[in-house]
Amino acid sequence: MNVAIIGLGLMGGSLALSLKKLDFIDEIVGHDHNKKHQKDALSLKLVEKIVSFEEVKRYDVIFLAIPVNGVIAALQDLKDVQKDATIIDLGSTKAKIVAAVPHEIRKNFVAAHPMTGTENFGPHAALEGLYEDKVVVLCDLEESGEHQRAVARKIFKALKMKKYFMKSNEHDRHAAFISHMPHAVSYSIANTVMKQEKRDNILALAAGGFRSMSRLAKSSPNMWEDIFRQNKENLLEAIELFQKELNTMKKNIQNDEWEKVHKEMADANKLHDIF
């Protein structure tokens, strides 16, 4: 099985490192519009060679590890892939991507979202084992071809990922709460401090709590703007519900309702009984 990876940043580069260990993968090549990413991917030995977009179409499996708007654009130019080719996207939103797949290659396409990553990006961010023991959500799999379903299952099983199956619109709503909204909050937390007059003095005191809450604010603005744009409605709902909870906490603090504040905290503690 020969694999081409479009996008050689964190997700694509890490995928390449993991695929190298699979005995049924014969060749791994890459494509990236960023010349520096191409050079870095080769020097880091993430892929065997860099190929053109046209050459990608000759490969058995094509991974799209690029921003979600880029996935939609790339799919329009992959209508002439090989008959049995498997195209797997790794985007963080799914509904608009699935809706944009050309009918000519719908059977070739598998919509996947590996629930993994870090705040870093680019080829140097690639990590071996990034996918291992993580969840991968496969969406609308019944619309993919039988061969393509089998290929995707085989690869993700070999990567030791935990597979979940759901509709793309269901995935996007869930992802808004556990991924997209937390990123929006993290960016806002970072900007709140950055806009203070004595921010350097404030940051000198920063310890684990602030670092944990602001870590996601290091994530790529280009990638996350696309995600926010594609999942706007679900994201806004999640932000509004978060604001409601924050306002409740704020009101209880303002009114010296410390028992209620304590209960809010205790209720939140229960999350870690199930997670």
C-alpha cells in the first residue's frame, strides 16, 4: 500500500512517522505548498520524497492533513484519482467537508477526525506516537465504498486508535464543546492578559494554571480561523452556554454566595469521575 500525505505539519508529519512502522505500507510521500515545509519534511525524514499534486493522484491512499478549507479545495481537484484510491481527510470539522465531496469520488472518500494534536505546528512539531491510543471519529462511513471503509479501518487499527462512528453534523456539535470552544476561550484568556498595562509583571507570576489555560492560544491562527468559520453555529452555541456558566459563577461571587460558588466547583469536579 503506497501512501501520499498532503500537508506535512503536525498532523501529517506525525502520521508519516507512525505509518513508517506498519509492515503493509510500502512507500510514504508528501506534498505541501510551503517550500520550507517540504525541505524540513525531507531533512526530518518524515517522507521519502516530495511529489506534485498531480503525482499524488497515483497513490493508493491519500491523506489530507491540511486546514479544513484546504480540504474542500483539494477535493475538487481529486476527481480523477485511481478507481480504488482511498482519500482520508483529518479535518477538525466534518459536515461542510462531507457536503463538498464531489459525487464522482464520494465512494473514495472517508471522513475522519483523529482527536489528538498539540498547540505546535509545522514539520518540526511532528511527534512519533501522536495517534496511538487516541480516538478517531469516522463520519458518515456508510457513504464510503466498501474497499475504502476497509482500508481506513485497517490503518487506524494498526495505528492503535479507538474508532468511534457518528454522523458528521453530530460530530461537529460535539467537537464545538470539547475542542473548538476551549480554543476560543484560550485565545480570549491570552488576549485578556496581553491587553493589560503591566502584562509583563502579570506574566512573571504565571504558573501552571495560566499556562494550562492559555496553552491552546499557541495554536495556528490560520488553521483555527478555518475551523471556527466552518463550525460557526455550533461554536457560537457552545460559547453562549459557556458564558451562561461563567455569568452564574460571576453573579454568585458578586453576591457573596459562597456556598453556591463551592457547589459550582464541586459539580465541575465530577467531570473527572468520568473523564
